Amino acid sequence: MSGEVNKGGDKRSIFTPVSIGEYLGRAPLVFIGVAATIGSLAYGFKSLFTGDMSGQAKGMTGRVGFQIATILAIVAAVGFRQQEKQAEKDARALRREQREQKKLQEELAAKEAPKEAPKEAPTATKKADE
């Protein structure tokens, strides 16, 4: 079972491929940051090859800023995901506790209910004996 992730109830392996759409839905700011970083880097390289020193500096400075923003977005996305997992775990524990309480209440009600012994119906053999 190496590689199994089972803490949050997610039984997928850590190596299970996940679609880009699933990641994009969870952390869109990360993808925006990556795209902005790549765009800024491309602008800086274009300026480098055309000899525009001002554009080169702007591109590389922007790249660093976008990289920092992307890292912060990744950290925030991981933090939010951990909060979601904890909330799911708490909800499962609450449901389990409620089921156990309901089961205990049903058992207690069954014990407290008056137990009536079934009355014997007069049988023909008892009348014949008398």
C-alpha cells in the first residue's frame, strides 16, 4: 500500500493522474501566476535579443514579482485544501457520532419498553386434563 493517501478519505494513489481542469478549478490563481511569469520571462528574453535594456529589466523584474505571487498562491491553495480536508474529516466524525448516539438511544428505548410476556392461550389439552 505504499503511495496510498488515506488520511482525508481520498483513496487515490499519490501517483494517480489528475486532469488539468481539476487543478485549475481548485487553484486558478496558480495558473494565472504561472502564465504571467512565463509571459514576463518571454518579454524579457525578447527585449534581451532586440537590445532593449529597459524592456529587459522590466521583464525580469516582473518575472520575479510574478514568481513570488505564484508561490504565495500555491501556499494559499495548499492551506485552503488542508482546511477543506479537516472540515470533511470533522463532518464525518460528527455523522459517525450522531449515528452512534441514535443507536444507543434506540437500544435504551428498547430496554425501557415494558416487556410483556406473551399470555398463553388456553389449549385443548389443559381443558381435557381438568
